[in-house]
Amino acid sequence: MEIRSRTENHLQNALYHRSDIRDTDPQHNQGDVELLAQIGYKQQLNRHYSTTRVFGIAFLIMCLLQCISSMVQMV
């Protein structure tokens, strides 16, 4: 009986604290930032990278691959 009462309490809390359902229309927004704002979020990931940043990421990946291949050769 105790498990059922915990479950009922959890469901009641979830129903009480839920937010109102918002209508979003992806066809009529100006982009991802506006769609995220409609559902209550703020864009946190950067989608535009500078040339220097892209070069750094590519260099990092090449270094990791070389490190992994040298470790495999040692084994």
C-alpha cells in the first residue's frame, strides 16, 4: 500500500507542477533561435565557427588519430 501512495503522490506533484502546453508552429518562425524561444529555451550552442577555430578542431582530431595509431602499434 505504501508504494501505491508514493506513486500517487508523485503523479499528483507532476500534474500540479507541469507547465501549460504551448503551441509552436515550426512553419511560421524565423529560425531555430525563435523556435527555441517559443518553447522556453535559449540557444547555447554556437553554430558559426571562425576559420581559426575550425583549423584548431581539425588539428586536434589529426593529433588524436596519430596518438591512437601509435598506441596500437606499440601493442
